[in-house]
Amino acid sequence: MLKQTEENRKGRGKGNIVISSLREGLSGRKGIYFLIVSVILLIAPIIFWKMNLPFPANALLLSLMFSITAMAWNLLEGYTGQLSFGHAVFFGVGAYTTMILMLYYRVTPWIGMFVGGFMAALVGLALGIPLFRLRSHWFALATIAVGEIFKLIFISWDYVGGSAGLQAPIVPEGQELYYLQYAGSYVYIYLALGILGLEMLVLYPLVKSRTGYYMQAVREDENAAMSLGINPFKYKMIAMFFSALFTGIGGGIYTVRYGFIDPFAVFDLITVSVYITIAGILGGIYSFIGPIVGSFIFVPASEYVRVYIVSRFPRFYGLHVFVLGLILLIISLVAPEGIMGWLEKKGYLRGGKESGAPEGG
């Protein structure tokens, strides 16, 4: 009886930690900003639909999708110190799992996306066993290699369509909701917004908990963390699990929106892994919402150049990637700590414990 009472008390304690973390995150000005942004995001799709504006709707969806994946990536890099250029692996696994379940087994994407995220998390744990033996730039280089290996595997794998990819099934009339197939990006914006909200509800209490602070200790100095009794491998694996999980779910969103995937689209180093990395770096890797800010800056800029400039001047193919590099160069010169770090440095935001940034960093 005493043991059961103690367990219930511990459970309530964890629940109180989650609630207090969320209250802290939404207190004062932060709560007001969050409310304003939430209202804008909820209203924007309706405005775009009424005014027939497909481009801004698609740009908003992509911004949300990369917000989900970049925030997941930042748990591994910004909080645990593991720089990854291989998150296209998890994105692709989530995308393909969602498509295969829908195409071959008629499983609704409402389930398939989360199964895809879980499969990506399992892949992440499997990869973490050998990869976390590496440190610094060796880990980053290994993630690039793993991403290319997965692309080559899926290119030659007939079951998943090989290099030709897979096309979503034709939806019977009246089953649009089951298969999540609608015209335009408008409905999918709310889907991505809901998943981003779920991700924040999961990750914010995590990074504010003891686990989150142990991750930051590993980021700062693994040897010092080990001397304090912290197991770096354990907390890297925790970070990898949640990072791969939500990146895989992001891949599922891509599948249900565009209805077609191939290895060149979902396992691509530049348009997936590097895009995710740029979003995190632009926004600020030591800030929880930094990756969201970075996504909402680089995605619209990239899409505008790609749609309105590159399409008119085919000889400048890839110019949008150049624009991203230019933006990253400017940010690195003006605000090497990222946009959120720069705002904290100027005193517009409260820094230190809020962002999880290292002292003096």
C-alpha cells in the first residue's frame, strides 16, 4: 500500500513538472506572442482559401513541416551537441512507411504517419548504437554517409517502387477524410499545425526536465558529464528517439500532401537534411523555438525564388539554394548565435535559462 502511494506521488510529481513547464513557457509576453501567432496561423488558411492564394498556402505548409523537423533536429544538435546531416533518413522512412501502409494495406494516414514516425525512431536507435561511438565532425560525416546509403537502397528496392517512387492510391468518393486527400494545401496546414503543437507539448517539458539538463551537460562536455555520473550514450539515444520520431512524422505529412514520393525527393541531402539544418541554425540552436523562426524565414524566401525566379529563368536552376546560402552567410556574420540568440543579446528576449545556451556562448 505504501509502495503504491509512493508511485502515485511520483506520478503526480511528473505531471506537476509538465504543467509547471508549460505555464512557464506561456507566461508573460511569451504567452501573448504565442496567442497572437496561433490566431494568425489558424486564420491564414481560411484567408488563402477564400482569396485563392495557393502559393502562400503551400509556403505556410512547408514552413510548418520544416518547423516540425527542424525542432526535432535541434533536440539532437542544440541540446545534445550531435550535429546531424542525415535527418533525411528519418524523413524518408516516415514518408515511405506512410505511403506503403496506405497504398498496399489501405491503412489511413492518420495512423500511418505515427507508425512512420515510430519506425523512423527505431531506425534512429539502431543507427545510434554505432554512430554515437563517433564524436564531433566524424559523427556529422557519418550521418551524411548513412543518408546516401539509404537513398541507394531505396533506389534499387523494387518493393518500394525503386527509383520510380510510389504514387498514392486513387481515393473512392466519400473517403477523402480517411485517406487525407484534398485539393491544395489548406487542410494540411491545420494537420501540420496540430502536429507541431503536439511536438511542442512533448519536447518542451522534456528539455526543461532533468533529462533535458543532462542532455545539455553532455553537449557541453561529455567527460565532465561522465564524471558526474551521467551516461552520455543514454541521453544521446533519448534525444535520437524523439528527434527521429517527429522527423518521421514530418515525412508522413509530405506523403499525404503531395501523394507521390521517390528516393530523390525524401532522402535528398540538400533539400531535406541541409534545409532542416539551415532552419535550426538560422533560428538559433540554443533556443527552443529558434528552428520555427528559422523555418518561417528561409522556406518562404526559398519558395519565392524557386517559383517566381528560377521557373522563369531555367538557366539559373538551383538559384534558390544560392539564396539560402546567402541568407545563412549574412546571419552567420551578423548574428552567429542565430536570430533568437541575437534578440536575446540585444535584450528583446530573456536569455540564459530560457534558451538553454551555454554560459558565455
